[in-house]
Amino acid sequence: MRVLQLIETGGPGGAETVFVTLADGLCALGHDVRCVVGAGNWLPAEARARGLSTEILRTTGSFDLALLRALVHRLRAERIDIVHAHLFDGAFYAALAARLAGVPCVVTLHGQVDMLRGGWRARIKQRLFARAVSCVVTVSASLGRTVRTRLPMSDERFRVIPNGVARRPMPPQLRGTCDDAAHRAPGPARLVAIGNIRRPKDYPLLLDAVSRLRHARGVHLDVVGQPDSEGLFDALRQQTVDLGISEYVTFHGFVADPTGLLMQADCFVLSSSEEGFSLATIEAMLAGVPVVATRSGGPEEILRDGVTGLLVPTRNAAALAGAMQRVLDDTALAARLAQAAAVEAADRYSITAMVDSYLRVYEELLVTR
């Protein structure tokens, strides 16, 4: 198949990681994938490094007719079989262009932020999008329920396909040491959180929880994620000063491969107020790190509370701190959670399973067409 994949962002982030992983997986099966991506430092470079045909998406506004015309022309000229877009803004143009060119269009929505905008312009775009798109995929059932309240579409046009995560190779110095807790670094208990600095990640809550935990035991928090451009990162750094925990928190920024930090961690923490899925949670499970996460949408579909991780309410620092305390104090519980999570993640969230699921959707749409 000739597949055009489009996303309006350039990463780094979860949606962009899924985008390039899916494109790579489709190419490995012999399909012809052309990528159109947003400007940025990470995704264009990552796509080209994998040998993917890649162009930068150029847009000039909220209703960019020039972009729409260019996409229609390209779909017809290159005889594209399937359009697959990620995130709502770019997917709006992709869906309209595909409808005008007579090509099926699949759109993957990765989080609630894609659909939460209000106002008459947003409502018009959502209605046009709903008429044009062939199939909407959400990365979790909870996200799907939210999206369905915004899009006037029949149930058969929705699908749920969890993201697939590649098992990262361990650094040589850690290889052969992941069967028990002996490989953890000496000193304070290590907590790790992975995710770009954005409001839905609710890092202020996590810092509050770490402050509470700090009074009970020695801990250190490693935060891995791209700083924002809206002042949130500066506010978080000030919060660590105000709470008296600045020496116990390290902000690493974006890290291409966080395996080393994960393998030195005693607990992975997700503090989000809302979460469409969570690739980082799967990575932690695969790395054999016990997980504590909020009931923010995607995590409660990934984790079984008390079996493969601990789940706590959102926006509750005391509950988050209490769950982390349980994992750090009860080594038998931590080992049991980590072992069960690693097995389940490897079984349910493989790249192969994700690629196969999307291929089935593509084939259904082509047969219907």
C-alpha cells in the first residue's frame, strides 16, 4: 500500500514516537510510506535517520486553503491508497483532502487536548472533520468515550488501538542485572517521571508528593521531559525551592533513551491529571520498574491495580505519596508488581500488535471503498 502519514508537530513526544514507529513498521512489511511532519528538531531527523520519505508540513493559519489544495493534489498525483493522520489540527486538513481525493483517511487521536477546544470555529472544524474522516482511532477506550461526545459519528467508525512500545536494549553495564533489585543505585530511593513539561502531566502535584515523602525517607526524583515555552518549567523549579527539595530533584530535559535512568529507579511515577495512553508507563513496565500512576484515563487501562502497578486518584498528593511509600518500603510488593508488569507489557503492547491492528483497519477501508 502507498500510505501518507501526517502529523502537525515535530516532537519529541509520545504521538511523534508512535508516528515514526508505525511508519517504520509498515515499511518493514514492504509498504510505501511517505511522511509529512511538523517542523522541529526531533521527528524530522528521526524519520530521515530511519530512511523514511519525509517532508515538512507548512501551514499558515486555522483555515489554510493552500495546504488543503496541495494535499489533494499530492494524494491524486502520487496515487495514495490510505491517509493516516495523527492529532486533530493536521488531521482536519488530511481528512478533508482525502475526502476530496476519494481516499480513505484514518486519524489517530492521542489525547483529550486534541478535542477540548471550544468556540464556533472549533465546532465547525469538528463537524467537517466528522463528515470527512473514514475512521477515528483512539489510543485508549477512555479517550474514545471523550472523543465520541465531540464528534457526531456512528460507533462503527471508531476503533481503539493501544500504542506499541519497542523494548529498549539495556546499557551494557546493566545487562544481566535486571532480575532483582540488586542493580538499583545505592543511596536515596530513586523515583523517575518521564513526560514533556505540560500542564496535563501535573508535575506540581508530583513535587508536592515528593515533598511529603521526603519527610519520611530519603528520595531523589529524576524528571525526564522537554521543558515547555510557557513558563511552567520555571514555575516547577521555583516550586522545588519553595518546598525545600531542590537538591532532591533533577530535571534532565529531553533524553533520547532513558533506559539507564529507568534501570536505576526504584519506582516510576505518573502524576497526570489526564492521559490518553502513556508510552512512558509501558517503557517502565518493560524495564522492570514498579509503577505508581494516577487514574487519569489511559493508565487504568494499562495497569491492574495491585497486580501490575498501583493506581491512585488524580490531584491527590497524599494518595500519590502514600502509594510511592508502599512501593519503596515493601520490596516484595515492588518485585511482584514489576515482574507481572513486564510480562503483561511485552504481551499486550508490542510494535507488531500495533502495526497489525492498523493494517487491519486499512484493509477494511480499502475493501469498503
